[in-house]
Amino acid sequence: MCGIIGIVSKNEVVNRLIDGLARLEYRGYDSAGIATINSSEIVYSKSTGKLVSLKNKIKENPIDGHVGIGHTRWATHGEPIEINAHPHVTKNVAVVHNGIIENFAEFKDELLEKGIIFNSQTDTEVIARLIEEKISKEKCGPLEAVRLTIEKLRGSFALCFIFKGFEDLIVVTRRGSPLALGFGDRENFVSSDALSLSIFSKKICYLEEGDLATLTSDEVKIYDSFGNSVFRDTQILYTDPINLSKGQYKHFMEKEIFEQPEVISQVLGYYLDAFEGTLSLPSLPQSTEIKRIILVGCGTAFYSCLAAKYWFEGLSGIPTHAELASEFRYRSPVICKGDLLIFVSQSGETADTIGALRFAKKYTKNILSVVNVEQSSIARESNWVFPTKAGPEIGVASTKAFICQLIVLKILNIKFASDLSKISAKHRSNLLNGLLELPRLYAEILSQNENIKQLCKKFIGSNSVLYLGRDVLYPIALEGALKLKEISYLHAEGYASGELKHGPIALIDKSMPLVALNPWSKVFEKTLSNLEEVKARRGKIILFTDKKGRELSKDLTKSIFQLPSCSEFLTPILYSLPLQLIAYYTALDKGTDVDQPRNLAKSVTVE
Ligand code: F6R
């Protein structure tokens, strides 16, 4: 993964490269670096840790130039130490890379045999060394050197290069990883993501697979993988630049949790006409032609797929599968006529999900995506797009984007069920009205955040937490456990309540906290029995339930948080919120880096 940026201009670029990197830090934040050309020579600065370390280093030892490239890293090959930070620089070239070169080892061996000395453990340095050979030994020009080198590479890459002696040139290329170009007034830009360019330019274009481009301050030339000069459609970015302000909040995650009532209203407003009680949806396939739905995603997005599986089968009666993107494409799944593939992703750039989408495209055109970043690769490669409208999500742990995914999938569910006459007009209107209650219910729960904070004290001294849910609250238990692991580094596992007795119950003792989701429902009593089994083994139960559930569980535990009563149809969306707060307050207590937890990145652009 990693974020890359380049600027070629008539003016100084270093401060702007840093501003651009700040908007790319979600892609990785274990080290960062910048290279420019000054008096024809390559100069660079790199630092481990967050971008702020690089910024401070450059403040102390300034570098400048009118052309430059920058990188923020999420380590793949080689530890996150300074020598492995990008740019990788040789005598004549500096390169930044997003992706993985799968066959780097064979080239490295050849180069080592020739006596070339490597400074880093990265796959990327091999690219710099190969290009150096082309320039210094074979006397190739920059573009030719890049073209001949990438022909040999296997894997995925987005690459930006600058060259000694070339003060007005960046060469870029991509395969597998995205690159967007931005067009300015006597300056041009390149970045892993168009949104980070929006602070510099509104006019952008995306490079296609295999494209190569040269950028000078006055001109951009694009070539396809065969070397033909090509045009790529430009578009105007209508989105506001990413707002990097936390406002009154300590963390982006806190802000993103607390702004959910507003964000939910936003997504509902996009799809529903509250006054008329009607849906206004983007185009989508005929419900009657859908014989099966396959939902695909990773991590949190996969859990929204899993929740939707329960919904699509339960309400619409359409056979549905939820698939992990990283498994889907490699296990020869059967895709039939009449299948609708739904890809769910916040970033729209997750390599596993893109890989699964491209695999599915070989078999069907029925590709719909539910994405938050509307300019993303997944959105651009889908035939139908349902945006989640959550706004930029900066905190690495997904919160509001997950909730908006659930809402959009729920809306699709109602649409299919209604088209297939599985629900009456009245039922449909009740369901839509139910959704409109969500902002109020969210605000109600958020106003009790202090009570949830108190419940987190139960985790003190524990090494592990179990999360239990049954039926459609099972995916929510999985998501709650993931959230806790990610940001508090406390081990947590989610289980379907009925599964506890098949193994995990062996873990229960008096030091084991167990978070249970059990509002009154058709499976309430079954889960209550499972929780009694936990109590009998002296597990510490923290129960999330509603009024009726509380009355029936009063002998079970004293640690109960009561949520507003609502229809079963809304519980997954409602019960996700206290679990987000639990993860947040636990992490706060442990003093971890909530917005940028260790080892993670917001957008996982490698397999
Ligand atoms: C968890 C989290 C990740 C992502 C996953 C997929 O909080 O954010 O598990 O959900 O990496 O990312 P997207 O949704 O961007 O495809």
C-alpha cells in the first residue's frame, strides 16, 4: 500500500508535496519521504514514523525544487526503517512506488552478481537499480528506461520517477495500482488518489492499466502499454478537498462516530424522499432477473455483506452468499447467469476487492458496487454504483462508512423485496419510515456515551474479550470484535451465540469479559440460554439489550446497557454504535494511536 504524489511546476513544490502526503497518509504511515531536483541533482529527505517527523526534518534541513515526488509508506518488503523508506535513489533516478513487485528477487540476484550494492530490503530499490543500468550503461532516456524496465516486472505498481539533470520532468506508470493526474496552470500533478489532488486541481484524469505518462510543467503526454500516444478522459472533481480538521473532537474516529446522526440523514436523504415515502435509486438490474446475489468485501465491509446476506434471504427471498474478497477469486467460485455481484468497499481501492471484481467481470456484467469514494477504481469499474455518502472517513477504523454500507444494503433489500412482491406496500412504507428513525435513535444512544465509557472498565486487566450475537447480530458481534482489536490491540473474537458451546466456552472464566447483543427478538431466549451458560462459568457479561430484554435478563448481569426499542430490522444498525464507542473508549484508556493504529492503513492496496 502506500501513497505517492508528484508535482512539476514553475514554483517550489516541497510544501505542497507535504500537504498532498497529509491527505494520503491514510494509505500508510510508517515512514515518509520526498525527493526533488535541485541544480540538476537529486536531493531527498526521508524519515520513519508519521509525516510530521519528515516535516520537522525538512524544517531543520530544507530541500527545495520545482519538481518532486513524495511517498507515505505501509511496509511490505523490509521493516519500517529509514533505509526502506521511499524515495529510493540511485545516481540518476529517484522512485516512489505503491504496490508489490513479485519477481524482484530474481533481478536482485542478477544485480548483486554484477556487484551492485543495495541500500534497502525493498522490492522498489530493484526498480531504481534496473533503471539506473538502463540510463548509465545503455544510455537510455528517462521514458525509454522506464518503459524497458517495467516490461520485465510482475506484480502491481504505481510508480513516479524523477531524474538527475531533468528539472521539469516526472515519468509515471501504473499496473494494478491506481494513479490520477491533475492538470494545473503551468504545473501538473500525479497522485495515488484523486481526492488528494483536489487541493491543487479540480481537473483530473485516471491512467489506465499499463499506461505510461510524462509530466512537465506545461504538458502531459500519456502512452498506452503498446507505446501509442493516447488521451484519457478528463473530469472535473466536484468533491470538496478532504477536510483534515477534527473540530471539537480529539480523534477523527470520535468525530466520525458522533457525526453519524447527520451522516445517516445524509445517506437517507440521498435515497429516500421522506415526504413522499418513495425511493429514488440509481439505475440497477431488474429485480426479477436476479436469481442469486453474491456480496464481496474485506474486513468491516465483509461484515456488512454478511449482515446483508441475512436481509436479502430473509426479506427478499433471494439466495445470497457473502464472500471474503481475498478468498473469492482464488477458489474458482461458480458465477452463473442471473447472479448479481455486489462489491462493498469504503475506499473503493482495496486490492483484494478490486481483484475479485475483475475476476467476476470475466463471467458477468452484473457488477454493482456499494462504495464511499465515488471516484474510486471499484466505482469506475462497476456497472452500477450505489454511493454510501458517508463523507471522507479518515480514522483508520471504519465507523460511519460501515453504518452507511448497512443502510444502502438495507435500501437495496427493501427495493428487491418490494419488486418481487415479498412485502406489501404498507410493509415497505413501514420499513422506510423505520430507517428514518435512525438519526434520532443514534443521537439518543450517543447522549449516553458516558454510561458506555463506564462499561469499558470491565475490560481492565483482561487479555481477551468475546463478542456474541445471534442471527443478524452475529455479523455485528464480529465487527465489534474487529473494532476492539484494531484500535485497542486487545484480543477479541466474535461468535454466533449458538457456537459458544462448540468450543469457545472453554475460554470462559471469571477474568473473561463477554459482550452480548441480545435485544428482544425471535432468538432472544436461545441467546439468553447461551448467556446463562456463560454465567454458570463465571464469565463477566456486558449485555446490550432493549427494555423488554433488560427485564428478562435482570438476573443475568448487572452490566447492562439499554438501547431504544426498535424493530428487528434496525437492530444491526443500532447495536453497531455502542460497540464502536466501546472500542474507542477502550483504546483511549490504553493510550493507543486511535486514528492511525499500528501496522494498519486505511486503504489496503496490496494483496
Ligand atoms: C476495519 C477496516 C477494514 C476495512 C477493509 C476493507 O475498521 O476499516 O477492515 O473495512 O480493509 O476496506 P474497504 O472498505 O476500503 O474496501
